[in-house]
Amino acid sequence: MKVFIRTLCLSLVMSLTLMANAQLVNCNPNPNGEPWWAGDLPEITPEIQAELDAIPTLTISSRSESTVLPNVVDNSQKPWFRPVFLQDGGCCGQASGVGYTFTYEVNRARNVSGNIAENQYPTHFTWNFLNKRDPLGGSWYYHGWDIIKQMGVPNVVDYGGMYKNIVLPDRNNVWETGYDKYKKALSNKVVTEYHTINVATPYGLDLLKHWLNDHGSGEDSGGLANFACYITGWEYGILPMESDETGKYIVEHWGNPNTGGYHAMTIVGYNDNIKFDFNGDGQFSNPDPNDMSTWEIGALKVVNSWDTTFGNQGFVYMPYRLLATSYYSGGIRPQNVHVLSVTSTYSPEMTLKVSVQHPCRKQLKFYSGYSNNANQTSPNGTYGFVAFNYDAWNGAACLPMQGINEDPIELCLDYGQFYNLNNVGKVYFIVHETDPSNSNLGVISNFSLVDYRWNEVST
């Protein structure tokens, strides 16, 4: 017998001091359990759609193309995969993109265990630069990857946990401070690129399988992938005796824009032997080989960030058919997944040591710049830091740089990543302020250039 179970989510509208109203839903059916927050991924605006469209498409190597795919791949069983965890607040984008995918990919590149905190990476270091100071505020996973690509990320031990041990709503406000802390984070500035795979067709599914199996390059192991869907109102069934993983959960459909709960999760593997009778005819078939929305055989394994009380110890199977199903009918949105590539090590050649104090960080944007000639008075070019980019949210009041006190924020910013250092004659650190009423006073209390090539410090 086919059994479907429908999930219900409790809508919460929270009015918080210094911010407008925001909505999140708790999808945990246990009223006494920890909240399963959904609805925190930003909707796809024209701006976000343009960003998604600009992500390059994954191409795989001829060696990967010629690799015969196994029927089952499960990267959650690899030693590089970290244990399932419970996200805090609306950080699902960073939970999926940093907590799971980045952690796995870096550990894989370094061949170290994901079971120890030193090899796990926090959600809130990146999320706190992206949430606009809203504990319910969401962010796309690739925005976190952009931050790591410029600044790195500390591990869980150096950061003090997956999030700072500060009572909400304050802990989503915290920006890390300390040159040495940011310098250590730079050792994890190992993101090289990320790609998109359109998975609405069997061809796209095949590309995804090759990524999961061999990283799209014929390697001995594969990677993870990220996706988004509306999760409120999702229905799941129980896998029958005829299927692999009998008795475990399989998603019949996700939610839709009307049910809400836009949420990011992580794909860890696939199984071609998963079977479920979706149309109720007593058979298991893929009747149209070109239309995955008709398929009843095959599923991806997904990990969520709602702890081990969700699904099967934190995991659930998502049938291939949902990759080709409209998000209005319970499919994923967009019909793309995103994959991350990293290198194993990074060491900066030149950094900026800066301290900035300001009562309203949402008015500031940070740049570095250069001149070819030391006698120039203005830069030839500048490069902006995506983390320090007008921390603004409509209706929000000002916060100081660290978010929780008035002290300056001290940073180690990688300078050499942007420029050919042999052509740099003068170095600039630029803070652009948008303060129409000229009501706030900021101070750059320290600015030094640290050249690790020669162990020189210039102030």
C-alpha cells in the first residue's frame, strides 16, 4: 500500500526591534521539538535571476564521460562528510552551502575527517554578512561562496561554534573582529569556482550523477550539490519492499509558492534502484525515457539542516521526477543545482591590516585599490569586498561595526588576490560612506600593509 504523509508548518510572524516584520515557518511536527526553520531563502527577484543566469554551466571531462556510472553513490558515507546538524535561524543557504558542501569539498581536497570540529565550517560567519541583521533573513549559498572566495572562513573551533554563543536576536548581528582570526580564515580561502547544472532533462541528471560520482573529471570520488525548493506542505511516502532502502522516506512532492517555505538543501548521492508507485497502478516504471516527470524509478539522496529528527536521520530521497516537475507542482526552483570547486591550500602574499570604527555599518562599503606609480594621488583601479557592502536593510536602524559593541572592527583583508603585485606602486584602502545627513563620524584607526613575501609591515 502506498502511504503519503503531509507535513504542516506553523507560520510565525516576528516583529523584532530595529527591523521590519519577517516571516518564517516552523516545519517540525513535534511542537516540543527544536524548530525546523523554512522560508528563509530569498525569493528569485530579477536581480537574483540575473546572478543565477551568470553562473557558468558545468562541463565534464572526456574521462568522466567515459566512466561507467554505478547504480548507487552515497557521499554522506565518505569520511569527509560532517555529521547532520540543526541550523540556527534563517541560515539554510549557508547551512547547505557552507555547513555541508564547502566543508565536504575542502575535507575531500585535504583528505581529512569531517567528524572533528577543526574540519567543520560555521554557518554564521558568512550568514551574518548576508542576513541584513535579521535572524529570519535568508541568503543564497553562492553568496557565501563569494565571501569565502575573497576572505576565507574560520573553522568551527576558531569561530567558537557554528554560531556565536550569544542570545538571539543578537548573534546574527556579530561580525568577527581580530587580524589574527581573519588571517587564519584566509588559509581556507580555497573556493576556485562554482557551476550550475540544468537538471530538468535526463542529460542534466547524467551530468549531476557524474559530479556526484567522480567530480565530473573521472576522479575516484565525487562531490555534493545544492538546490532550492518550497518545502512547506511537502508530502512523503514510505519506500516499498521492491525498492532499495525499504521503509525509508521518499518525497512525493515539495511545496509551491502558495504554501511557501523557500528552503535550500544539499544532494549527497543518488540511487537508481529506488522505486515508488507514484501513479498507483501497482507498477514501477519510467514510461517516457525523455520525460523524467513520468519516472517512478531512481532518486537523489538529500541531507537537510533540521537535525537527525528530520526524515531518515536527517536524510530523505528526492525522486528524479521532481527535477523535471514545475515548482508550482512541487518540483525544485530553479530547475538547476549548483556545485562547488575548491583547492586544498591558500596562503596570502600581501594583506591589509585595518581597523574601522563607525556607528552605522550599513552606510559603508570597503574597497582596496592600487596605483602603478607611488606618486599618484588616486587609484588606477579598485576592487570591492562583497562582505562589507552597505549592510543595509530597509527600515533597520544603525549598528556599529562589530554589531554588539562600539569598538572598532579589526580585519585582515587579502590584498594580493586582486592585483599583480609587481605592478603596484601605491596601495589604497577605501571606505565609501553613504550618509546623506552627514550625521555619523567614522574613523580608520589603523591601516598597515603586511607583505608576507618579505615579512615586511608598512604603515
